[in-house]
Amino acid sequence: MSQATLTAQSLGTAPGLGRLTDRRVLVVGAGTRPSPDPDAPVGNGRAVARLVAREGAQVACVDLSLAAAVETVRQIHEQEGGSAVAVQGDIADPAGCEALVAAVFRELGGIDDIVINVGFGAGMSLDEHTAEVWDHVFAGSLRGHALVLRAAMRHLREGSSVVLMSSVASSAPSFCASYDATKAGLEALARHVASANAAVGIRVNALAPGVVDTPLAREYAADSGLGDLGNLGIPMGRQATGWDVAHCVVFLLSPEAGYITGHTLVVDGGFLLHGPH
């Protein structure tokens, strides 16, 4: 699908509507990995951080790479006219989870909403997954999310919202056992935390994108020989953009989704319609 046929929302050019005005939003995984591609797309985390700022929020951009977080903050300042701070954080480190939440609380003076956009796999088949591989992947792709929430939930109040970034791999197996398992675990974690906090008005949901055109996805496609990931039989005929994902995150954070909690929103262009791939 050509750029000419994409909506302003998919292209990232739609104006903000003020849906998150005066909110203080923590976005973990707010950077995008560097790419030599002169036409490199935006990653999910950077698109989320920028759109949240466009919608009126103050944003804490947390990333393992401080340089990546700083670049996201620069784009928020220069392209969105928004307010943002950069924080380095490693959610695979238990002490780091506490530290990043404390740092964000100091910088913003509070935390209203949380988005955690972190996840990776290692190895491929089950045979390649040693105990060390499982521990490494789970530390950064599931346990870290739980520990960030453990540290941050005390700061949230009625009306707060949390979004955990899952994947269609939670239900349609990919090539990587650890990636699939951690994404399924994130959705279960979202349901648990949603149930525990619904009575106090804090909503928790997961978002499960399908195939998204990001620098990481392009790198994976090139390394694996898969070629254009848009040719994977997606019924809508194209990959998602990072902005498609970001708009769905903003919806889940906003009052428009005020009666939605414990849900996984699938954003896949119909990818799952034909069953596991």
C-alpha cells in the first residue's frame, strides 16, 4: 500500500486532540534503534511517546539506550512542541526497575499513566532455549514489566491507565519460543493487575500488534531472508506503522476507553483471521 493511500493517523501527521492534557505518562521503551536506512520508519515506542506528547501529556521517555531516549525527547520538543524528559533504565535489572520509577516520579512530580513497550526473544526453537536463554528473555520481557508495575502502581490514582505491549505471537506462534511465551505472559499479567485495581478505578490493558514496519522488523526480515514482511498474507494488504500502534495506545490511555480493562486489543490488519501462521 502506497503512502498516498494511508490515513493521516497511519502516517503520523494527524493533529492531537488534547485527550491526554496535563497527564504525566511514563513510556518504557521510548527509543528507536538507529538504522542506516535513509527512509527508516518510526519504532512503536518513539511513536507512542511522540503521540502521547501531541495529545498534551508530559512524557518520561525511558530506554535502555539513553541516546535513544534523548533523541525521542528532542523530537517531542522540536516536532510536537511538547514536554518530555529522558531517563535511562534497564528493566531486566530488579534494582533498575525501582530506580527508573523513582527517577520519573522526581522528574514529573507524579505518574498518571504507564506504557511498557519492551520485549525480545533469543534463540529460535525450543531446543535452542537453554535455562540461561529463558532467564535472560524473561528478565527483560516479562519479569521487568511486573517489577516496574510493582514499583509504580502506588503512584497511580483513579483514572490512571496502564498499557503493556504484547504481540499476536501470544496466540499465533512465531519462530521463537521465548518471545511467544513472554507475550502470552504479559497478557495474563495485564488481566491480573486489571482485576486487582479495577475497584479503585485504575485500568490495565494489553495491546497486541501484528506485523509492524519498524527498524527492528526490517533488520529481522533482512537477516532471516524473509524479505518484505508485508507479503505475509495480511488481509489488509500492508504492515502496520508505528503510528497505527501509537493511536491505539492513546485510545486505551484516554477517557474514551474508560470502561475497558483487562482486555487485549489486537492491531493486526486481520492477520489472525486465518489462524496461526
